[in-house]
Amino acid sequence: EKGGYEHFMLKEIFEQPKSIHDTMRGRLLVDEGVIKMAGIWDHVEKFKNANRIIIIACGTSWHAGLIGEYLIEEYARIPVEVEYASEFRYRNPIITDKDVVIAISQSGETADTMAALKLAKEKGAFIYGICNVVDSSIARITDAGSYTHAGPEIGVASTKAFTAQLTILTLIAFKLGKHNGNLGNAEFMSLISELDAIPKKIEDVLSATHELTQEIAKDFIGATNFLYLGRGYNYPAALEGALKLKEISYIHAEGYPAAEMKHGPIALIDENMPIVIIAPKKGHYDKIVSNVQEIKARKGKVIAVVNKGDQQVSAMADYVIEIPETSECFSPIVASVPLQLLAYYIAVYRGANVDQPRNLAKSVTVE
Ligand code: F6R
């Protein structure tokens, strides 16, 4: 059932070209130039007239939500807030019937997310679900929603569900933006054809980085800390990269927006500190270059995720992982894949049980 892979996690990482494709199937109709999503379309006025969208989730799904904020604000120009379900539900949040609440949950059973949704519903908000498990508790209480068609995710560390969540959030942002006029037709057309090409790019990334990430992983088996940095769309991707590593390898890892480095974490940097930095060409590249200079001046070990043909960051980095160029909004999907592999191999070489890390459960049905 692991399809020849050593672990479900590796199988699920490799399933991503298919799971992303399946999530777009029937929704992204490039030739017709439309995105079809009944859940959105049937309630499009709710979204259009929303005061704001509040995204609620936990863990990896919360990271997807943060990227959703960048997507929906950039392309649909609707204000978005992203909240940890556990914080939202206990702080008497201000919610009205002009709010749209989107819950993101792979399992559809997370207790805090469920409770937060119930609260939002009681206060009159329109609630929308992005779940992977069909007919799960969250999927059942929402007013509408879109399933991620990632297929069953068995590995406790979420991988293909995360990139499927990003796919749905991208579709929602483009659809709303097109509808409310913030996303012009030419840009919409070029974005959707690029989105359509993402599964193929993920396939290329998997074959180009599978061995490389194993080589890199070998050098960091004894690490005790890691920093992950990224800016813009890739700041949440840095958070997610760090979460993957800590969950399965038990190495302490922290993700930061790269510019925040000088407000604290820079104090930690010395020759023993590995720093994964996501530095694609589109996305504040020059700023990232200076972050890398600051790290190298303190002898930190830089593992850089860059675009093919990159020169400036690559020249300074100790390890270079190349990914194909895409619009900035798609780069977290592409950049996440080698980071999943890196976390996976570090954990495997440390002898950890990657599919069932200690203390973690696949669905967290207690708060
Ligand atoms: C991370 C992970 C957890 C879940 C979180 C939310 O790899 O698996 O952080 O993302 O428990 O779970 P769902 O998405 O099922 O609500």
C-alpha cells in the first residue's frame, strides 16, 4: 500500500503532481478561461460583499491559510485575517453576519477548528470549508466548501494536503478577483495557464532534488537547531518547512520572515547554525541577498532554495537547491517540495519514525 516507497510520507510527497492536478480537475478550465467552483459561485455575493474573510486553522493548515491571505488580498483585494482556531475561539472575537469565515482542515475533525467554526456560525458568519476528508465533521457543518482532492493522507506530517490546500486557495483568489474586477482578464489568463503547469513543475522538482536533498540531509543529521527564512509568499513556506523538520526529526527549527532576522534570531547565528533560505527571483530577491550576506558574515551554513540559473545567492550559499521559476504566488507550492524531502531525509537518517512521530496524532480531536 506504500506503493514501493519506504514510508507513506515519501509516497505522499511524490503524489503531489497528481494530487494538485486532481484538486484542479473540473475546476480549472484553461481553454475556456474559467474557474468553476460551485461552492464559491453559489455564494459569490457573500464573498463580494464581505467586510473581511477570516481564515481559521491549526498547524500546517494554518500555514496554508497565511498564504491564502497573501493570495486573496493581492488578487481579490478583500481584507483577510488568519487566526489559530485555538486563539480565535477563546478571545470573544468580533464577528458579524458580514464576515466570511474559511476553515482549512485536512482531517475535517480538528477540535479547535470545529469549535471556532461553531462560534462563528452562531454569530451569523457565512462559513466555508476547505477539507480533504469527505463528509468529515467540519465539512458537514459548513454552509459551503471545496474539497481538496489529495486522496487519503496517512503520514502524520502533512505534505500533499498542504499543497492541495494552496491550490484551492489560489483558485478561490483568482475566481473572486476575476469576478469583482480586481484581476484583469489578461493577467487572469496568464495566471491560470501557469497554475495549470504547476503539476509538471512539481514533477521536475521531485526528480531534480530527490538525490540532492539526501546528500544535504547527511550533513545535518547532528544539527540541533535550524532557521528557515523567507519573505512575502515564502514566509509561510519557511514556517511550514520548519514545522516539517521539527515534527519528524525532533530537531528544533524556527521559521521567520527573513527581515525579522535582525530583530532577534541573528543572535543565534554562528558556524553551527544551518539556515534554509527561500530565495526565488520574483519576491524581494535583493533583500534576501543582503540577508544571506549577513548570515555568511556570521559563518552560518546557508541552504538556499533558488531559481535555476541563480547567481548571487548561489555564490554565497553552502548548498543550493534549484527550483523552476514561477509567479511569486505559486512559489510556496514549488519551494515546499524540496523542504519536505529535506525534512524527510534528515528524519530518516536519524532513525526516526517519520510516518508516526512521537506525541503526534493525525487528527487532533481533543483541544
Ligand atoms: C503538520 C500537521 C498538523 C496539522 C494540524 C491541523 O504536519 O499535520 O500541524 O496540520 O493538526 O490538522 P487538520 O488540517 O486536519 O485540521
